[in-house]
Amino acid sequence: MALIQCPECQNDVSDSAKVCPHCGYKIKRANPKKTRIIVGTVILSFFILSVLFVKFYYIPKVIICPDFLRLTEQNDYEGVENILGDLGYPFVKQNSEGSYVNKYLLARKLDGVFFEIYVFSYFNGRIDEIQLKYRCNNSEEAMELIEKYKDGITKRYGPYNENNIFGNYYYWRIDNKEIEIEYPDPLDKILYFTINYK
């Protein structure tokens, strides 16, 4: 039997006593079961917080549509060719005004998806616009691709522009570029991704 001090009168009391014999103070004892629950909860909470900390700060984040995002950061021939491959100099397709030229690339693969790609330039030594076309098999495939690219672009550049009066595309305006995802036409089922460099 050990002695403890009464919290009320400070006299020595047996550790098994329920009431102090000197002042009648009810001695409260720690509940071992309750103590174990509290300790377990604290340890579990610490473990969960540690896992979340590691996940969000130390594990590299998966970049969605990395090829497309790299493309949005280029506007010269060399940078675009590093991603799309040889563009084939010079651009040979020319419109009637004689100033706007483009290059059509059939089935280039970006982020595991085969796109038809159009590259436009105004003979000014840089790329002005890149348009990627994808013919969808069904609306589910289109929406899945839209969500994937919308998520990737939003994570890189922030939320899309809310002033979309037509409601059929997502639109981002960044310092020197504009990015647009246009919903597929119900008839031709073509999904458009456009990058305009300013």
C-alpha cells in the first residue's frame, strides 16, 4: 500500500482509499480503460496527420496531361517540335491572303491520346495557335477526356473563366495565352483543344 497526498487537505492518504479520512474529500482515480482510449486516440490522430503531411508535401504530385501542359508553355518552332516532333519546314499550306499558314499533323500522340493537330503561324517566327482535334466514340468518352484535361489545366493555371455565355466550352485566359476546351458537336462528335499564344 502506497501513500498519496489528499488534494484538499494535503494529508497522507492510502492510495486505495476512496475518501480522505481527515477531511472527507472524495478521491478521484484515473480510469485505466478511459486512459487507454485517450492515448490510443492521440496516437491514431498523430499517425493520420503524419500520413497526410507526407502525402501532400513529400510525395510528388501526379501531373495530369503533362504533354499538353508543356505544349501550352511553348510558342516557338523548336519548343513545339520538342513535343510534337518534326513540323516539316517550311509551313506549306497557305490561304488566299498569303499571310496565314498552317501545318496539319495527323495522329500525333499526346498524353496517351492520338490527336489530329493543326499548327498555325503568321510568318513571324513563332507559333500563333495550336488546335488539337479528337473524334470521340461516344459522349462518355468525351466527358472523361474533358474532365481529365480540365482538371490538369485548372491545377496548373487556376480556375477557368466563368463568363462562358454559350456554355459549350471551358476557357482560360493566362498572361500570354488563351486555352479553350470545346465540347463535341453532337453530330460530328469532335472535341477541340485550342491554345492561342499572344
